[in-house]
Amino acid sequence: MRLSVKMWGNSLAIRIPSIVAKEMKIQSGSEVEAVLDGRNLVITPVAGKATLKDLLARVTDKNRHAETNTGRTLGKEVW
């Protein structure tokens, strides 16, 4: 894919086509990491921290483990 480099203030900018942004799962405001590898610029999305709500949304009957027996209660564990 060939893209044009344009001026943006005093810096240079490259517009990321929407189809590429969708494939990379990034949007306006997403953090990316840019690494210069020789003469190549490699741009990688930065994985954000999942919220508790996001993590719990991924729990299903298939991936939920059974209750685990950890032995008898001790000390202040008794309730």
C-alpha cells in the first residue's frame, strides 16, 4: 500500500486508511507504538488494560472452572 506523507503543523503525518484501522482494531485516540527498524517504520497497536467489566464479559459456561476445595477453614477464615 502506497501512502502520501503530508505536513501537519511542523510535523509529517501519514493517514491510516479506515480499512487498515479496522483490521488493526484502532480508532481515533488509540495508542500505537512506532518503532524504527532500519529504514522501516513499524506501527503496532498498544493493548489497553481490560476493565473488570470487559474481563467478566468473556466468562462463559464453557471457560468457567468448577469450585475448588482449598481445605478446611482456619483462623479468621471461619464465617
